[in-house]
Amino acid sequence: MRTVKELAELAGVTVRTLHHYDEIRLLVPRARTEAGYRLYDHDDLLRLQQIMFWRELGFTLTDIAAALDDPDYDRVEALREQRAELVRRHDDLGQILKAVDQTLAELEGGHRTDEEEMFVAFDHSQYEDEVEERWGDTDAYRQSRERTTHMGKADFDRIAAENEAFVGRLAEAFTAGAAPDSDRAMDLAEQARLAIGQFYDCSHEMHVNLGDMYVADPRFTATYDTHAEGLAAWFRDAIRANAERASTDR
């Protein structure tokens, strides 16, 4: 049996994360000491490993809980699915590593890279198709295409750095216990909405829809929840509160 501190150190997660998993019934310790301290056995560790596998693949805690608690959940089959997905990602990273090595060789005076092979490691078509299918007929999509046409690498690097810093501020507010409808949280939501204006005009209603997507789409959820568990849902609620505040200010 391991204590919560021992398990946190073993798994590389925080004690707060394990407490949260217990609170939402995702990982309930098998036993407790007479003083009430959590104790985890080997089966608990296997369940935590499953949780971490699914989180690594971008699934939300809600989806993971539903899967693990399903009477028909097959741990062996789940591991096979996880392994297949990890192999696919490994293959993708292998292609990228190969491209890096080829370019290093060229820059260090070796063989010139075949221009037809320089970008084969990057397959963005799936995302481009998805974006166009979802929003291709919207004004926002047309505005985004128009505005990004005039942006260079320096612009995108700046935007990426600003976004990373912003998510850090979100996580700080969240972990400090700020309520989603607090001024601090709503002001951050408004900052995010205005920042989107670099790409397209984002109304409060549209921002609410984006907030819902941050929770519904595991890829977006992972972007926020890797900073703090539950951050995506909290941000969505802050966006909703900010939109409501704007409607009452009119």
C-alpha cells in the first residue's frame, strides 16, 4: 500500500491531483488509515496508469471516468488501443526526427535535402479540412484567411508566446480559487475574446460557442488541463459569465 504522497512521487503527479481524482470518484483509494489518510494498492496504481494513458491521448476526465466505470470495459483491449495510438504517434515523430536529421546534415555541409521531401513529415491537411468543413462558409473563416495572409513567422511566434503566457495567467487564477464569475476570471475571458480579434471579429455569442468547444473537444481540453486539471471547464464558465456580464451592461 502506498500513501498519497508516495503515489504522487511515483507517478509524477501532484497530491492535489490525486485528491481531485478522489473527490470526483475517478480514483478512490482502496483503503484509509485510522487517521483517515489515503492508501492505494496495486489495482489503484493500475487504474491511475490507465487514467494517465488516456489523458496523454487527449481524453477528458469525464470521458475517462465513463470508460473505466463501464462494466464492459476491457483493460487489455484498452491497452491494445492505447498502444496502437502511441505507435502511430511514434511513427509520426519518427518522420519528423528524420526531417530534422536531414536538415541538420544539409546545414552542416552535407547532402542537400530533396525539396519534395522537406515537408512530408507534417500532415496538416486533416486539420485544414476540418476547419474548412466547420467554418468555411463563415465570415470569421474568411476574415481569418485574409488577416493571416499578411502575417509572418515573427507574428505567429509572438502570438504563440502571448497565448502561452495568457494560459499561465488563467491557471494562476484557477489554482488561486477564483470563481468563474469573478471579475478576475471574466476579465481574463474578455482579454481572450479581444485577442481573437487578431484573426476575426469574435462576438460574445461566438466566444461562448468556442468555450463549449474547449471542453467538448479533447484536443482543446488538453491544451488547458495540462496546466491545471479542470482549467478548460473553468475557462468555459468564465467565458459564459463574461458574455452574460456584457449583455447586462448594454
